[in-house]
Amino acid sequence: MTDISKRSWLQSGGLMSAGALLGCATPGITQSSVKTPFAVPAVYLPIVGSDEMYPVRRVYCIGRNYAAHAREMGSDPTREPPFFFQKPTDAIQNVASGTVADHAYPPLTKNYHYEAELVAALGKGGRNIPVDKALEHVYGYTLGLDMTRRDLQRAMGDEKKPWEIGKSFDHSAPIGPLHKVAQTGHFTQGAIWLKVNGQTKQNANLNQMIWSVAEQIAKLSEAFELFPGDIIYSGTPENVGPVVRGDVIEMHIDGLPNLSVKIV
Ligand code: MN
């Protein structure tokens, strides 16, 4: 059985039944006797300077983590604890550095938004991780776009229904290759910007995050047990906005190569 088919079994309905069967916390990791009727692709991020790939387990995202963005979304940043949502792992669209990847305009929306974000990738899991130890859990960093069907997100919010259709759709997470923390250090400050067709739209500093990466990891680990392979989109600054077919998005974080996609 190949690694990919093992993982596809993990991601399929086999997980629960075999989990019960084996009675272990991470069923199937070493299971080699399971047959599946079809393969489901696993999701990886290339690791820069390595022939290894980073396997993605979960994609967490923090909401409204820059004060000015929280205000433009209509909330009061001073009174709001952090909140998180997830995108499905296979929402990831790998984008190589130095390329402009085609990104398909998704169905159902008439207001398709970019959100430029720093992404932290964990190499170590845990529960109730203290803030002062949290960065020890980071394997590396990259930059990513939290693409959003804003009209659908807002409509669902207005009806007090889940955001999923606005945030967690296919290909909604374009992302760059992963840079090991040993090579980049941690990202507590530095410019983050996004341009559309060469025109600056978002322009802020990572030190303007309401909740730092370390605090995000700590808070998230109170709600979920974290594992290696979990990645965290750390929120977007203000001035999110729409793109249409033909637009080219370029995003930047100091210390990382830029990420570019063309909406097609
Ligand atoms: Mn976001």
C-alpha cells in the first residue's frame, strides 16, 4: 500500500470504523492492510531547500485579527476574543514562487475578495500550549491568500448560518512553498502588502496583528488538540476588496518571496 493510499484511507470514511476497531488516537497511520476502492490525493506544501514535502493535516484561519480590518468588517476589535474557522485541506492551491498561477474565479459569487495573510505551519502539536512556548511548535512559514466569496459570507452571517460557503470552498487557499523557521526566523513584524494589477490595495505591518502567531497557537490549542501538519492563516489587514477575471494579485511579506495568481 502506498503512502498516498494510506492517507486517502485516513481521509475517507474508513477512519471512524477502523479507529473504533483499533482503539487508538491516530488510527490507520501504520495500518497497511486496508484496501480502498479509489485514491484520494494527499495535500502537501513543498519545503524550500529540501526534498521533503510538508503534509497538511488541517487548515485553521483566524478571523478579524487586524483592528482596522475588524472595523471594516463591522465589528469592534477591542471587545472581541479571537475566533477561528477552517478551510478543508484540499482547498489548498500550491503556488510556486516566481510564477503567476491561474486561479479560477469560483461559482456562485459576484463579490470575490482577496485577503493577504502570513501562514504558520506547525511541526509539533499539543493541547493548552503556553504562549511563551508556542513558537517552538512552528516548523515554518509561508504566505497565503484567504480567498473569500464575500457576498455569500455576509449573507450567511446575516442569517446566523455557518460561513462555510463563503470561506471554505474549492481552491480557496492559494499558498506559497514553506520556509523552515531555521532559515527565516519568526515573523513578529515586517511589511505585508497586496497589489492588484500593480496597484497597492493592502499595506500593513505584521506587528499590527491583534493576536500574535504565538497567541493564536496558544488560543487555538485550548479549543483543539493541535498536531504536526496543522497550518494557521493568521488573518488579513484592512482594505480587502474584489477581483474579477483577468486581475493579477501579487502579495508580499518581508523575508519571503512574493506570491502571485491570475484570476481566470
Ligand atoms: Mn482571513
